[in-house]
Amino acid sequence: MSCHREPPTLATATFRPLSACFPGGSRWSSLSLRSGAMQRNARAGVLAAITSVVLLVGVLGPWVGSAESDTGNPSDSEFFGLLDYAGVAGLKGVKAAVDAKDYPRAKRELLTYYRMRPANDAGKFTHSDWPGALALTPDHIWTLGTGEVYRATVRFGTQVSTVTVDVTAAVAGSTAGFLLMSRIKEPVTAYVNSRENGSGKPALRLTLNDGSVRTLSPTADTYIKAGGEAGTAYGSKYPLQVRDQGNGPFTAETRKAYLQFDLRGTSGVQKAELSLTGRADAAKDVMVFSNAEVFGESTRTWNNTVQNTLSWQGDPGGFSWTPPTGADNEYNWQLTRFYFAGPLARAYGSSHDERYADALIGLMTDFISDADGYNSPYGAGSYPRSLDTARRLENWAAAYEVLRTSPSLDADENFRILKTMYRSGLFLRENVNASPNWMQTQKLALLRAAVYLPEFTAARSARDNATDYLAQQLTDSTYADGGYKEATSSYTRAYVSQYVDIVEFMEAHGIAFPAKDKLRKLGHFVMDQTLPNGYGANYGDGGSEDQRSTLRRLGELVGDTELTYVGTSGAAGTEPAHRSAHYPDTRVAVSRSGWSAGDSYLRYNLDRGPHSHPDELSLTAYAHGRELLPHTGTFSYSSDARSMWLRKSTEAQNTIEIDDKPQDSTAAGAVTHFVDNPAFDLISGNTEGSTGAWHARSVLSLPTGGWLVSDLLKPRDTAIHRYEQNWHFLPDANLALNSTSKAATTAFGSGANLTVVPADPAKLTASVRNGYYSPVLYRVSDAKYSSYVKQLAGQTTFDTLLLPSPAAADGAVRINRLPVGTLTPDLATALDIRSGDGSRATYYKSWTAKSARTFGTYAFDGTLLYAKDTANGQLQSILLYDGSTVQRAGTVLLKSPTAVKDVAVTYSADGSTIRIDGHNLTAATDPGKAIAITAPNATQVLLNGTRVNFTRSGSTVYAAAPA
């Protein structure tokens, strides 16, 4: 049977099974999505059944002109009254039919017009690819997100045999798990050997770049079953079972199998093949999906597994656009956005194979038929939410540009699609949502639709509405300091990227965008949050993505060479003039040593807003090319226990959890101190986010690398409270805990490592605990974290050294507490730090009003001091904040006539050069005004990088003074 045909007439339309069009390996079923509603003849005559919409009294406004009905669901005559016959000469045939009140002919004339209309800019698809779109969509097998990606379909016969699947792409993306699911709904079970089998176990065969071969066995495998066994874990049972039958997304007989491999320590994979051995009751096709989700085989059941892939294959009743039981929350949203439209339309555009066009038209009109009956104010034009409507309108407009010339599109379907896009535009113009990214997406979709469909009389007013809103939106969605109000790295990057799309689209159509300066400022916020390797420092909901293409495009758009520099990893543009950054209104600060991939970075977080996590005072740290303290991520928006832990618990963050309760990120808090001295950074802040106690955290970024973190907890009562300080690590960190020092050390296979050293180890309960890590949505792995717990009444502190190393971690570093007179550490803390290389440092931090105090061999009158000696006892550096005099063993090391905000003195290895860095310092050699610095061997002095004159009096030099 030929699959290419002329458009059907109302009387002759039929809907062919696609199995006739895809012989052999393809098992596409008939595209009947819903019995009666989606069959081809029904698609040709369903207009009269369009449901009336619920009115939004007082908020409906015209999108396209005064001829519109105030119901938002125009009749035939009202819809045709919306067209600009005077301005569009090609609509003469439509107008003649409308004047004659012959609306069936008007619809045919309208289709003819759009078929003949020159190509117009419809924008772009939100997704150029979607897992299994071409292979599975026509059979109504839906996969959400990117956690499960369709790879292949294999067949098991009645005899035991081994099948092999090429999974190189999955392994290259670091995916180490697989899902097995029935391709056809039939009462046949496939039995696949599990790792418990004596022979024929599943295997992942890896061919490495050097030609060697490594074969991995599963670390876990199991299957789950719906129905009465939905709460049963089959982890220790074999073989694995795969089955699906009956109508709906699953039945009591549905079984899915899962396998998991450990790829840690594996790199340079040239080819990866998954081998499965099994049989079936009868010939059985099984789909293989890669799966980026770890699981426990002894605990995984149907009930605790979020379903991301669902099948209605062969269901004569079709499928529903509403979420089925057990599906991820995103099902209802992602499916209705028509992410699959891009792959199907592009396949049709390149092949002109009417099967793709017919499938996509069928899905669009089925959605209209169903969603017009849902409780949505504009029917299919507004279901289910404004964000989904906007994404769908983008995809429909781009798809329509491809489909409008297809013989599979008839006049009635064309009318229904255009009418639904019109209704979506009306909804998007009037709807208001508190979320900035929702409103941005709404107005972008409206703008593109208005440009693409100028045949409507008020397309210009819709365009103006969108452009005006988008310009103002940048002010409304950002803080005064330029930070974005949604506390999420992924959404911030996407928001900026979409603005670049918006401005490029507007400029291509001669539309001015007046808010480029604000966009540039937001771009600098993204730049400052970016890790030295170009990826985003993950925070809030979402994941860590490469920021560079967005920054590069924005830099080119607004002519900003600093954005271009970071966006090209230094290949073009100008290196940013600053290193560290403070956003007081957004409540975040970043300390960095520079802008190259090998530099160090720390993000200090107190943000709040949509998509934020309970992570006040949480830290993200990176050094020597690796993220050493990552944000743990999100995984999904589902009620999955791992997602809930990642998103809703403070335990999952690099901060202190109080009394086992999550913080309130909306509570009062602030970054109270930010010092960006060229030699060190100092960041301090506090939060009221925990009900049990007030929490302050101070972080000193050290000139030789590493960070000193001081925490102060002040309870609100006299009761005993539990304080748990947690530090989270990547899954392959190989975390270990020293039983004496209680220092946590990582041991990656290569590259950088981290040592976490607590003060007062005897007063802490330390342990390595099991957690999770999710780098992007729909991916989650097991990961370890170090936990330090105190339970006590009254004020308390944690003092911690975070020490990165370019290679092996320094497991020998130790911290000893130094007494500060009779003061307790919650008033003033002092530490003696001994490193494995023999170097030694003294650290002091006052939590109360500054005063002259002694600790160890030092005396100091300021708020913070850090002094370091080399292994041979030579003074290497002095850092101080808000002080004037530093003495050691009675000798003055530094003395200023007045207190200085910040000053750092760094000595060269032989002591011949000293560098003085600080704010509000000026060159001065007068001993009566200048800072006295002990430097017996100095022959050269640099002040903030510039060589200056100095005078000497014995071992003391004078070169700089407070301004």
C-alpha cells in the first residue's frame, strides 16, 4: 500500500495502520490515539464538537482585534473576522467565501493561502531531538526528560540466546544503568538472566582507546511488577522479567527490569556493548533504554519507582494528555509542550514522508479534541498551564511552517490548529504569572506567533505587547545588583540564553530592544557564578551546564569583551578586571583566584526565591580543575525519596543542619562582610533560617589555596540542640575519614583532591554517610558525605579547614586550638594549623568587639588574622582584617598608625621582595604615617602590584599608609 496520498475528503478519509507503511523491523501501530476522536475521518469533521470555554470575566483582552468574540473561543464567523483582508492581498479568496458565509469553502481557501504563502520565520523548536520521538511516539510510548533514553529494541525467542546492544553513546555520557521494557503489549514474558545466574550474566563490554577490553558485570539488577506485587522487591530473584499487556499505561501484569553498572575508574571508552541473555514464552521484542539513576536492588519496587517511560502501544482507546498514576509530575507538562514535534517535523521536512506529517497532525488534533474538554479557560489553547502553552505554541508554529504544505493536512485540521494557536496567543497575552521565566517564555511565544502570523489584524499590537513586557521584565526579574530572582543556576542560564534568542529574533525583524544594558548586567551575574572550567556552579533546582556558549553569544550581542572572554575560555575578548564578586541584594558572594580552568573558586550562598533549596550559608568549592564540594542537585520534581532529600533537606547541603530540620530560605539573612583583597577574600554572613539557632559563617580564602570556615551557632533557648555540619563530595571521591583527626580526605583516581580538617575533633561525632548527587535533572548517583555532629546547650562553633591539593590529599594536616585568654571559642577562636609539608599557620577570628588579645605566640588587636610560616620557619604571609598591630613573641610584625580595613603582606622565598595589598592604602615612607612591617631582607616593595619606594629602620620597612 502506498503511504503517500492526496489529502482525504470528508467522505473518504481513512486512518491507515502504520505497520503497512513501516514494514520489517518497525512495529508502529495504527495512529489512532483515541477511539473515534483521532481516527482520520473523525479528524476531518470534529469542529462542531469544540467545547465552550470558561470565561475569565474582566481579564479577557483582544489579541488580534475588536472583531474577536469576548468568549475567547470564536465561532467560524468570528474567527474569520479576525483576519486582515485589507493588508494581506492573498486572503481575497478567503474573504469572498466569508462574504458568502460559506465557511467550509473559507477553510479550504485559508489552507490554500497558507500552502502558497512564502516561508516565514516561525522561530525554532524547543527541542531538535527527543528520546525515541521517531521510533516510539507514533505508538504512544512516551519518555520524559533525559534520564531514560531509548537505545534499541532487541528480540528474544523461545530458546535461550544472547543479544547485544551498542550503548556507546550512553557510556560516553557517563550513563551506567539500563531499563528493559516491553515493546509490544502482549501476554508474553521475557526472562533475562540476572547477575545471580551462574552463566550468561548481563555484561557491559568496553573497548578502550588503547585497544584493550574491559567487561563489567552489574552491580545491581532487579525487576518491578505492578498490581498486587507493587510493593515487592525482586532484587535477589532471577531471572529478570519483562512484560506488558492490556490497555492503559500499565496493568497488574506489567514488569520492567533495571540494570546498573559501575563506570568509576573507566575512561577513554571507544565502544560499549550491552549483552543480555534470555528467552521468552514466544518471540518477544524488548526495548532497551539507558538509565541515569542508581537504585538499590533490595529495595526497588513498583511503588517507589517514578515512571518516566509509559506505553499505550496498541490501546484502541488511545492515551490521555492527563498524568497517569505513578508518573513523574512532569508528565502532564512535558507531553503537552510537544517536545517531540521538532524531531517529527524535521523528519518530514527532510524526507517528505507523509507518515511523519500524518503522525504529528494526528497528535495535534487529538490534543485539541481532548484538551478542549478539560477544565481550562481557553480549552486546548491554555492547557494545562501558561508555561506549557507557551512551549507548545513555539513548537506548533515551527511545526506548522513545515506541515502547511503537507497533503496530509486538510482544511478542517488546518482551521483547528490555527484557531488553537490563536487562542493560545490570547491566553498568553492576558495571563500573568509570578515566575519570571514563565512570563519570559509566554511573551517570547506570543512575539514569535505574532511575527509568524501577520494575517491577523492586531498581530502588531500583540507584538508590541510582547516586546514592551520583555524589556520591562528584566527590571522586574532581577535585583538592583543584577542578580536573578529565581535561585537556581539552570533557570538563570536558560533565562539569559532565551533573552539572547529574543533579542536576536527581534533584531532580525527590525524590532528594537531597549534593555540591553540590564541584560548585560544579568550576564555579568551569570559570568561571576561560573566555575573556572566554564560550567555553572549548580545551586537550587536544576543542574550544572556549560555556561560558555550563552556568555559568548551574549558578549557578541551586547559588545561586552569580558563576557566573550569567559564564554570562549580566554580565546577571545578581554579578561575580566575583577576576580571575586559580591551581590548583596541577591545574597551571594564568589571568591576566585582567577579566570582560568586551574584557578580556585568558592561560592557563598544565602539566596532565596523560586526553586531555591534550604541551603543558607552553603558553600560550593572548586580547585585545580575539579569541583571538590559540589551542590548535590535536584534529580527530579517528583516525590521520589532521593529528590525530596536533595531538594527539601538541609542535610543535603554544604552547611549546618539544626535539629534535623530544613532551613527556611525566605528567612532574614545577609552577606555582612565582603573583602576582596588581591591576596585573600573574606566573606561573612548570617541567617535566621533555622528555628533552633541563629547561624553565622565566615570564610577566609587563603593566598596559597584553601579556605578557613568558621561557624557560630547561637540557640534561641537553653535547650540541647543538634548541630550537623555536612560536606558533600562527588560520587567517585573515594571518601575516607581519619579516626584520630577526623579529617575527611578524597582519593580520586587522578587530579585534585580535598582534605576537610575540623578543629576540636574530640568534641565531634564524625562519620561518612550515604547520600546522593544529581549533576543534572533525571540523573542521580550514590555519593558519600562527611558529617560532623555536636549536641549541646548554649552557643557553639565549628572551625574547619578546607585544603585542596593538585594531587593526593594532605592527610597529615592537623589543627590544634589555641586558648585566647579566658574567652571561649564562641567569643574568639584561634587555631594552630600544621600541614603535612611542615609549614605552619596561625588563625584568629573574633566573634565579639575587637580588642587586644593574645593566642599562642601572637598578640593582635583586630577582628581577623592569618599568619603563615614556611617549613623552615620563615614568615611567608600576614593577612589581617580590621586591625592595626600584630606581634609575635614580643616582636612587632606589623603596626599601623590607625586601624586598616584589610592588608596582606606576602614575602618572597628569600625575603627580598615583599608585596603589600589592601584597600585604601597609599604609598608613604614617613615612619610617622606609614605602616611598619618587619622585613629584614627586603630590597623591593610592591604596593597593590606596583613597585614603590620605602625607608628602613633596622628590620622594619615603611612603604604604605592608610589613606
